[in-house]
Amino acid sequence: MIDINDFDKVEVRVGTVVDVKENKKARHPAYAVTIDFGPEIGLKKSSAQITDLYTPEDLMGTQVVCCVNLQPMHIGSVKSEVRILGSDSEQGVVLLRPTMPVKNGDRIF
């Protein structure tokens, strides 16, 4: 178990997908996704294995929930700076998204 102080270290924010491309060098099918988190955080990239349920067209303009304060890591040709959050479900990864539009960069508690 972690305590509340550990949980408070995790910074989860909402951003809008502004670009999606195939991450051709990833080991498993994935997209290279660019997300706008507003002026405080700016644009960040992520590699996401969400190709089973989502097309690039589905993702463009969609708001997603991401952890923004993890160490960046390289996945294929992408420096993944944030982790897009989703449910590891029977049908594949289902993205966590706000049920109504919010401001890019809004924090999730």
C-alpha cells in the first residue's frame, strides 16, 4: 500500500490530442501521440498501444487523462514524456476521458 503522500506525488492532468501517427519502430503496434496540456505544461508526446480500439481519426481532438510527471522513456522512435491512462479491459485498452470538455492542463484528483 502507498500512503496519501505518495499518491499526491502523481500528477495526472487532462490534455487534448493534437497529432497522431503510427510509431513504426515500437515492438508492438502503437501510436505516437502529441497532446496539448495548455500553457503551463505545453505539448507532450506519448507512445500508446491503443491501436486495437482507436484510429488516429478517433483520437484527434479527444481529451485524454495522462500522468505527466514520470521519467521520459524511449519507445521505438518516440520519446514518451507522459503516460496516457486507460483501463486494461477484455476488449483492449479503453482510454480514460472526461465526460465533458475541460481546460487543457486541468489536474485530476
